[in-house]
Amino acid sequence: MRKALFHPVIALIALTVLVGTAGCGTSASQASPVRFGGPKTGAALHATPPGKRSLVQWPTHPISFEEVSRVGGAGENTPIAVTTFHGPKSGFTGKVWVWAPPEYYEKRNANKGFPVMEALPGAYGYPVNYWIGSDLKLEENLAQWSKNGTSLPFIVVMPVLNPNDKQYYDGSDIPGQPKIGTWLSQDVPDLVRQNFRTLKTRDAWAIMGSSSGGFAALKNVLQHPDTFKVAIPNGPDIVPDSPLWNGHAKEERENNPEVLARRLMARGGPEVYLAFQDGSREYTVLPKVRKFIAQYGHGPVRTRLQIVPGGTHSAATYVQGLGEGTMRWVSAHMQGPTA
């Protein structure tokens, strides 16, 4: 099901966005610079009163991002911005788009850290992450759900999923290939911590993805429960299937969600929350998701399945599902903004 989400509409969105973002992060003259960390950074400037333990992780090394668009409606004209980032742990260089909700800018929240959602696209997820598209309105909807009280106000980070549009890397460190697993699970979260007010707890970190990105979300939360508490796998693949695993059976097994879930269950935790989403017309994917939930949705592996009536293997279906119950369930198990 990897290529199903890369239909002509998404391809057109990608091409349109590319025109506006080509070279972003290299020249201030091409777009307005955006700094999310603010002028005051570093723990020394935000001393915690004696006896009070703060969960806030203050930005440690804020940089300027380049604005690519604004989020309308409930998004209150907040910017989506991009940078080209070299991951020091993975060695991989790729684009990362970011957005902070309206609440992040409010004076009353100036000393609060916010939860984070890493959002991964389907198909190759390169050179653009389609969650920045105004047609899908992910950010606008999240802002509205936050105002309605059905979602926490999330910082959203949207990295490229693969290093090219020729192969799938299963969101993993495949031997001899770019370390995409490290990129998604360590470098990208580190970039967010360096630039935003976040929280020092895994309870404030979620990872969402669709199709191939759904597999990456599922795998990474089971593989790195110390980083992510929640995954939202949308129409996901369940097992690794990149041809790049050929000759690396042992490593492939180490990145298999079924194996990872069994291990997590055997050691009794920590608890992870898997909010699966599928359209009712995903006839190939849905049975595999149901089977995974039946076999591994026990003990510390908490699961929920949101089925969108009439939904297909598409990002639009999954945004609809988020508003029909998924974000309420996810938010109930996560830490909201706090000082």
C-alpha cells in the first residue's frame, strides 16, 4: 500500500510547495525568518522556584526557520516554517517543517512547555512532507480541536520521510543506508527541543504517520518508548518490506513491530498508546491492523482503532478520523502544556 497515497493531487501539492520552498533555510531574502525559541533561552534565564520541579524544556539552540505559509481559520495566521537540517546523530541532511499552535504565542503560556506531534507522510515522503498542505488543513484542524477542548495544542514537526523518491527505508537504520530511524527518533526530536518550549517527559511526545509513514510511527513508538508515548498509525504497513533489507534479516527483525510489541509486553512496559486509523474501504490494510491489535494489543500495548465510514487509503480520510475521536483519546493519555 506504499504508493497509494501518492496520487496526482498530492503530487501537485508537492510541486507547488517546492516552488515556494526551494532553497529555504539558506537565504533570508527568500522568506521571512521565524524564531520559535524567543529571545530568552537557556535554563539559567528561567530559574525554577525552590521546591518546584518544572517539566519545561527550554530551547537550547534556537535557529531561524524560513516561513513558507500561514495557517488560517482557528490557526490565527500562525506560520509554518522550514529549515534544512543536518542530523548530527544520523549524519542525514533533510528538510524539516514546523508549526506551533496559537496558544504557544499567548502571553499567559510564555513559561509553559507544549506537547509535540511528529507527523510523517505516506508514499516516499520526499522532497516534501504533505502535512504542510493547505488542502489537508492538519494544523488548522488541530487548532480548532484545541479550542473545542477535544485535543491538546500540539507543536507539529514534519520531516522528510526518506532520502529520495526511489526507495522506502522503513523509517529505520538499514545497514549501509542513510540512518533514517535515527533521523526520525533522535535528530528530529532534538531539533524541536533546541527550538521550542517542550516538556521533559515522554508523555508529551507523539508520532503520527500514514501508510509507509504509519509503519514508521508504529515501529518507532515500540522501538523508542522512552521518547514517544503515543503513535497514530494511519493505514499502516505492519511489517518491514523495503527491498533494502535483503541480506540483513537480523536487522530487519529488530525493526519489526510484531517483534518489538512482543518484547515490550514481555518486559511489562512502559505503556504505549497506539491510535490506529483506517478507512472502512481499506480492504487490504484493515484486516492486518485488526490482526495486530488482536495479537499484541494487551498489557502495556494499549490500542484503539478509529474506522472512518466510507474512508479510503488517503490523508484526507485520516484527518477526518482525527476529529472523530482519535485526538480526544490521544490527548487524554498525554501531558498538556504546563510550567
